[in-house]
Amino acid sequence: MDLVLLQTFIEVAQTRNFGRASESLCVSSSTVSARIKQLEALLGLALFTRKHHEVTLTPAGEGFERHARFILNAWERAYEDTALSDRHQKRLVVAGVSSLWDIFLQDWLSDIYNAIPNISLRAEESTPLRVVEKLEQGLIDVGFMYEQPSLKGYVIQEVATIPMILVSDKANTPVDKAIAEGYIRVEWGATFGGLHESAFPQRPLARVRANSGRVALNLILSCGGAAYLPQVTANPLLEHGQLYLVNDAPVIEMTAYAAYNLHGEHRALIQSLLKRLAV
């Protein structure tokens, strides 16, 4: 199958518009339309429902999208593995949830980059679900997340304990007020959610919910409010008086895990690199 057809399909699926897809791909709208028709003819299925200037995926299209992404990712990985230079003897693909990049993964990656020049690196920021999916599909070598995944044939290793603390833009904020007025609920995962519910069973509904600590932090700094953030992220801002600790609030501890294939070709390398983590 022509990879160009798959790339065009993915672009249309993302933009839901042939015109915007054509702009991204730097081709005409008629070319995009022709490629999609060719792909649908090959599959014998309609992948999109066309309505005026917008297109939506059919059920068949929704099912095909996952396979198309897998094929493109697998091809890219095969190409990169084959094209490794003599200087880069090994290639490692790392994925992790966004906040873990902020907390320790960025420093870990920088350490590897500087200390081991013969490793070719690929780093991805992803959602917990996508990290697990990519591990299962063999698209990444090691994934980092908060929740302990249920994966057969994989090593699940605890790599860090991360205290989450409640902070506010105002000093001496009582905990009841912090979670009631301007509270930003960060979705740190099911474990955090359960502990949060136990700590604040009668809390009001948060006005803002976010799945990124970075988003919550920026919102607090620009508009005010309170949120649970990793202590290591909040500490510099606490020291400079940009944020204040809500003293009566419980500390909620999260655990970060690394997952990698028990029988993967890079198992020994990953094990040695995880020892370099400084958390």
C-alpha cells in the first residue's frame, strides 16, 4: 500500500477538511480527494462521510485510523533502525506523560545524550493510554507513566515517588477555600483521583479541569487559583513567592513507573539507563 495514501488519510482524519489537509500536505484539494478515493477503492470501504465542507470518519474509517497510524509508525521506525549511522549504534524510543518530562525525564534524557553519544534517541510526550498502546505495538522501547499498567511480558519498574502538594497564588489560604474558589482539578490518574476523593469528599465541582499540570500552573500564574502540583515543580515558585503552600492540605503521593519489554532487544540497555535516573 502506498504510504502517501495513508499519510493523506491521517491528515484528513485530523483536520476533518479536504482543504485544510491539502494545505498541510502542500498539494491541491483535488489531489487529496483523489488519494482518498483511491484508498477507499483499494479497501472497498467508505472511510469518510462527506457533508458540505466537513468530512467525518465512518465506523470503518475510525477502525482503519488506528491501523494506518501503526503502519506509518512502524515504517518510520524500520527506516530509522536501518539508517542508523556507524556513530549511532543503538536507537532508543522513549515516551512519557507530560508532567514526568517536566519532573525528571528531561534531565534523564539530557544526561543520556551527553554521556552516551552512540545512542540515537527519540523522545515523545504522550497520554497514559497512548504510552501503553505504543508499548503493546512495539513502537516505543520504554514508557513512563503514573498508573501501573497491566501488560503481560513487560517489566513494570517503580522509578520515583512524587509528592503532590496543594498550592495557591494567595498566602494563608484555608484548604476549604482553596478547593472551592478558583480550584483547578488536575487529572493525575485513577490513583490520584481516589486519594483526592477520600481527602475531599464534600468538595464543590471544580470550575476548571485539566489533564496537564503545566496548563494548571500557567493558569494559576496568569489568573490565580489553586491546584495540586508536583512538589519538585512547585518548590522554585514557592521559594520566590509566586505560589504559596496550602498548609492544611494533605500531601498526595504518586508513584512513577517505567515499563519495557521483558524480552526486548534493548532490555539490558534500558535497565542500565534507568539506574541513571536521579529523582
